[in-house]
Amino acid sequence: MKAVVIFYSLGGNTRQISRLISKYTNADIFEIETVEPYKGSYESIVDQGQKEINTGFMPKIKPLNIDFSKYDTIILGTPVWWYTFAPAMKSFLSSVNLSGKTIYPFATNGGWIGHTFKDFAKICKDALVKEGLNLEFSGKTMVTNKKVLENWLKNIK
């Protein structure tokens, strides 16, 4: 069996970490993309994101065509939007059955992780959700010590 990295990224930080994790674990990688891309200033996207989180909105996402029977380990990456995973990740998780899989979630954020990992455990209730990895960024620079990422990755290999 093999691992797969599935991620959503708006600004690129989650994409960068996902590629690194995929390379380290020799996992396949898939990016979740919304059908309608987010547009406008950072502030307007943040405002839209808050409205989406508050209303439970799930944007339409492009099909990924993943054969989950090939994977026992699923590594999920998301930026933190208003203390939880991005709405696009919610759309993905609501559309797939990850029962019996081992899930390793990670989140990129600019300060506070909120209830992101509790939300992963809640929505993936029939999977084994492992301890999540919180990666803090300042702009494009990772603030979290790289050793934290390396130690988390050792649990997956």
C-alpha cells in the first residue's frame, strides 16, 4: 500500500509543504482546486472565506479521480481559514469515503490553528486520524522549526 498527499492551497505555502512531504514519503500528490477560483484582494478573499466558514458553504471543486483502494495512508494539507480547514477541503472531505484509512492532517497558518484538527477528526470519523502538524508561516516564510516537520514525517515513513 502507498500514501497519497491531498491538499488545497490558496497562497502557495500549503502547496510547497505538500510537495516536500510527497517527495519525502514517496507519496502520490493531488491538489484540490475550486471550479471558481478565489479572486480579488487578500482582504476580500479573507472576508469571503469568513462568510463561507460561518455559513458552512462548500465550493464546487474539480474532480480528482483518485483510486482510494491504492492507498492506506492519506496526508491532508490545508491552510487555516477562520480556525478550521479551508472550505475547499470541506468540499473534498464531504465527497469521499475515507473509512478505514489512516489520516495525517497538516495545516499552514499565520498564527492560530483553532479547531482545525478536531474538525478533521469529526469529518473523518470512520478513519484513524493521527496527530496533526501545525506549520506557522509569516508571509511565505515558515516560522515553525523545520525539525518539527521532520519529526512528524518520521511517524509516516
